[in-house]
Amino acid sequence: MPWLHLLAHFAGGLFLANAIPHLVSGTMGRSFQSPFAKPAGEGLSSSTVNVMWGFANLVLAYVLICRVARFDLQSTGDAAALGLGMLLISLFSARHFGRFHGGNGATKP
């Protein structure tokens, strides 16, 4: 498989995992950080904005994983690229958002 397809699966994994906290927070009616808040990525956006941002992430993930390069679940390379993208954005998000929600071992104010 060409490396560009693996890159598309990696990026698709980033968008797929990033959709989860935005969709969950939004559908629960909770505000959450988003790129559209002020300051970007730190301020809170409404639940509606988060649902829309989460859905946009799902669409981008679908395009990258299924349309740009056909994903084969039985291909170790495809699964590894997707999984690595999901893992890296999840670790980044845990560290970044943990500052605001007490998830880095600090007590919440």
C-alpha cells in the first residue's frame, strides 16, 4: 500500500478519535473546548457547536479512511496507521484537556 494511503488512514484516525469528546459532550448538553472558542482550544463552546464540530470530524474521518484510501481491517498496516492516529490524538487530548478538567492528577478548582 502506498505511504499516502497510510497517511490518510493515520489522519482519519486523528479525526475519528477527535470526534468522540465533542459528540459526547454536545449530546449531553455540556459545553466543551473547541477550535471556535476564545481562546481557541481553551475556551468553552456550546453543546450545539460541539455536536457540529464532532460531526464534521466524523465526515472527515470517513472521507480519509473510506474514500481517499480503502481501509482493510485485515491489513496490519491500515489498522496500525488508523490506531496510531487515534492513540496520538487521544494522548494529546488527555494532556491538553486534563488541564481544564482535573485529569492530569491535579485537583479541580
